[in-house]
Amino acid sequence: MQWSLVVPVKSLARAKSRLADTADDAVRPDLALAFALDTVAAALACPAVADVAVVTDDLRAGRELAALGAAVVPDEPGAGLNAALAHAVAAVRAARAESAVAALNADLPALRPAELARVLERAAQFPRAFLPDAAAIGTTLLTAAPGRELRPAFGPDSRNRHRASGAVELRPAGVDSVRQDVDTGDDLRAALALGVGARTAATAARLLIAGQ
Ligand SMILES: Nc1nc2c(ncn2[C@@H]2O[C@H](COP(=O)(O)OP(=O)(O)OP(=O)(O)O)[C@@H](O)[C@H]2O)c(=O)[nH]1
Ligand SMILES: C=C(OP(=O)(O)O)C(=O)O
């Protein structure tokens, strides 16, 4: 099965507030953009992915992600993450009604195309499915088969909400790169240990040079 991915990207100036201890205001927007660029570059390199639509109202993020080959869907102003995802899925399916769709967070800088392909292959067996994050509290990926609604319920404790909504929890082994989202300094260290993409590596090096 080939998938259409929707990737939400918050305004860079407001993104990754939980990384404030690790990256100050001068670096954090660049780091958030680097995460998104590495996530989307890996997604576009995944053989199971037909196309990627980024939903964002950030002009810089939209421009740089479009240059990688992603489509850009404007955000719903002020409506929040789940409304943005539902809106992006509607835009994707207006063009291709029978798409299998997956929402993928943009903070997966260690993402490997082969691991994403393994997760999507499992997800293809179910009407709706999700992958818990590395902390096993949140969600990094939520999928809906053709003809099924995505019903995104991302946010704090989303693993429980996605489970309660009837989505099947995926538990494939060896897909750490798809689960390792980056919210905190410890998450960033874990992602660096897995091996991040070139843009995140370069931006994280600025933190090390600054002695953090
Ligand atoms: N388009 C869009 N994306 C969002 C919005 N809120 C969060 N996201 C994205 O959703 C994913 C998960 O976001 P979070 O980790 O909860 O938020 P964050 O801004 O990245 O980090 P914090 O400020 O620390 O909460 C990331 O890809 C964000 O860029 C929103 O309102 N609109
Ligand atoms: C939005 C989510 O991510 P985070 O845990 O990074 O807030 C989520 O897990 O649903």
C-alpha cells in the first residue's frame, strides 16, 4: 500500500518550548526546522510513501519543506494540532479520495525510511492504527486506511486516547527511529545517539559549540 503522509509543523517561533533549557530562543526555531526537514526528507525517501503534505502557517518552514518536495497546506488559524491534521487530510482526499493517510509528527530527526516502511506495512493490515512514542505516552504516527476517517487525538497522553478511539496499537520491533520524538533535552540526546539527519546534526553542533 502507498501512503499519503500529513506532517504538522507549528509556527517555528513557538515550537519546541520544552527544549528551552537546551536551546535558547536564538537556536530553537532553527532546531525545530531542522527536525522537520530531516523528518520530511526521510519520509520522502520511504518506498511506502507516495506523497507528503506539510500543514503549517510558518512561511519559512513551508518554503524549505516545499523545496524538499512536500506539498504545503495552510494551517487553520488558531485551531490547534488536531484541527490542522483533519484539515490537511481533507485537502489530500479532495485530490485523491481513496488515499491511505498517515499523520506523522515533525519532530523525528532520527527517522529512517526503512523503519517507517516497516511500520506502514503493519499499519496497512488495520482500518486505523498508531505507533506510541518512545516514552510510551504519546503518539508519533496515526494511520487510516482508504475510506476511513483519521480521527486524530494528538496531545498529552495521546496513546491512551488513540487506543480508546479503536485505533490498533502497533508494536513492531526495531523501529526506534519512528518512535523517538524530541520534546526535551533528554529526547534530543536519545535521538543523537540513534543518529540524526544532517540538518539536525549541524544545528545541534551549534548547541555544543555554545557549551550546552
Ligand atoms: N500545523 C500545526 N502543527 C502543530 C501545532 N501544534 C503542534 N504541531 C506539530 O505537532 C507535532 C507535535 O507537537 P508537540 O511536540 O506537541 O509541540 P511542539 O511545539 O513541537 O513542542 P512544545 O512547544 O514543547 O509543546 C510537531 O510536529 C509540531 O510541529 C499546530 O497548532 N499546528
Ligand atoms: C502531540 C504529541 O506529541 P508530544 O508528546 O510531543 O506533545 C502526541 O504525542 O500526541
